[in-house]
Amino acid sequence: MRFLRVGPSGAERPALLGSDGTTAYDLSGITPDIDGRFLGRLLDGGAAELAALAEQGGLPVLETAGQRIGAPVARPPKVVCVGLNYRDHAAETGAELPAEPVLFMKASSTVVGPDDEVLVPRRSEKTDYEVELAIVIGRTARYLDAPEDADAVIAGYALSNDVSEREFQIERGGTWDKGKSCETFNPLGPWLVTPDEIADVQRLGLRTTVNGELRQQGSTADMIFSVRHVVWYISQFMVLEPGDVINTGTPAGVAMGRPDKPYLRPGDVMELSIDGLGTMRQTLGKA
């Protein structure tokens, strides 16, 4: 199943995308939003009920033409990120492969729609792009016993852009968070895709273009720590809650790792995609 949120920022309506890939069904009579509570219900048998409703014509059609698509999850309780989780990305930045997942946080307020404008921060010279597979949590996870237990708490996956300001991140002291939490720095969507729609989450292609130039082309097969391992590992250090988002790292090709350092400027256009999870497009503006 593929879920989305349609409408102006702060007034999105929850929807289910039909099997034809174009018709959206309004879920606002079932849930006020696609949030942690809804995702928990989804994992507890709600998915089958929704599928039956859709097949029986029990859901009204929602017009999406010309409408804004919001992030597929209402403002997450938290956004947890994994750094240096692709072998080729670690190599391009000159970093050693980590022995354990590198974790940092992004402010949940960074999450915006997949085609919303991304703002280059004031005094920024090193704004960068990162195409990432995002995991969306549907059940509380604390101290999972093994990586295999992650399957029971994952509600779905989404396409994410972990936008980063490298000077703020690396050169301004402290942790990475200040270079990761600028406003609009986490476009997400267009859909939340349930695990049953993905044949193999560790075999998905990822791509980024900037102004039509291919910058990133990788595969989740190159992850150092798998999706299951990442969820299990994070649960040893913090409680994951329904609605939380985990960004799982980016492949090679970021501006920081390229010889010409082609950082983003206002007016640039980013297009990102992941197999089965859709495409997003953002124009850069000024904060």
C-alpha cells in the first residue's frame, strides 16, 4: 500500500493511492492524519481493512491534480539519521568504515513535502544534497533482541533528501546537528510505501540529479549496516516511537565528495528517486 498526504501545509488530507498508481482515496473519514496512531493501527491489522474498503468502493476519491503533496507522515516525533552508511560515500569523504552506526538527529521541523522549496540558509556556502532511504516506524521499539525483530516495527519506507550544510556541520564546532537542522532540510515523500510492496529493501537503486546532471547513482546493497541492523541498533540507545523517521545514509556523489565541490545555490533544481518509492523535485530558494 502507498499512503500520501494532499493539500496545503498544515492542512493536508490523508490518502491511500490506488493500485492504478493515479487514483487517491480520501482517508480523512478513517483517520485525521497519517501519524503514529494510524501507523500503529496499520500494523495491527488495519491494512487488510483498508484494502477491503478500497476494493469495495468504500473510500471516496480525493482529487490530487494541481494539489500540493505533503510529507507522507505528519510531523514525526523525531528524525534519527545514520551517517557514513555507504561504503562508496565513506571512501569519497576519506573516512574509515565505521565499526558501529554513526547516529545524529535532525529537527522534526525540517520535514517538508517532496516538491516543496528548499531554502539555502543565510551565510551558507556549502549546502549539499543526500538521497536516502527513510524507514518509518509503526510500533514502539525498545531494546529489540535481534535485527530480525525490526520487521515487526517498520510501517514502511519513503524517499528522503537529507539536505546538509557542510560548513555548519563540520567546521563550526559541536556535533553534526547544526548543519542538518536548517529549515526545509528534510523533504520526504511522495509516498509511504508498506514493506509488502518492496521485494528487497537491500536492492533498491537511488539517484540524484542537480540541474539535470546526474550526481548520485547507488544502491542500498552498498549499505554498511542493513535496514534491520539500523533499527535494532538504534533501539538499544533510544526508544523508537510510531511515526519516527530514520534516514539510513547516502551513496557517493554528494557535492562535498566531488573534486569540483558543486554545492547548491538558489535557483538550482534537485531531482531524487528511489526504485519503488517515487520521485521528488525541489527548487532552491533563499532563507
